[in-house]
Amino acid sequence: MSKPKNYETFVTTLESSTPPRGWSDALKAMWFDCKGDWEASHDIAQEMYTTHGSWIHAYLHRQEGDKFNAGYWYRQAGREFPTVSLKEEQRQLVEYFLNQQP
């Protein structure tokens, strides 16, 4: 399956048992997060040595309540600690990665 065109289409892929082939690591990490598999998402994010990986990593540590660790990873990603809800940040991450070029 090619990359979804929007967030709503992305959500429909969550009915599958695995993320579609050919997706970026960032989208796969967010797919696992949206499925409630923090560990799988974290495993992917911590192997992404980019600002994108750092942003996902930050979000995941924020989600687990580790504000100190999250703050470190937001700084690594060049981002401010968010004031939006976790659900909103999740959507922002997915939408951001959907709009990235392959």
C-alpha cells in the first residue's frame, strides 16, 4: 500500500495487523503508537538518528509521563515542549510524516 493521502486514510490502516510495506520508519513508528504498541514504536524511533526520530522519541517519553527525558528529546529535535494534548500531537506527527517526500 502506498502512503495514505491524509490522516483519516492513515487511521483505516490500523485495522491491519502490520503496517503497510514501503512506509518510512517514521510512519511505521506512528502506526505502532496509534495501535497502542509503545514498545514497537519506541524501538523504531530510537534507531532513527534524525530530528524526526528525536521528535517521535520525545512524544513517546512525554506519553509515558517522563517529562525530563521527553524534554531532552524535544531539544534534540529542535522543538519546543508542546502544550497541545498527546492526541493532538499524535495527529500532528502523523500528518507531518504523511506530507514528507519519500
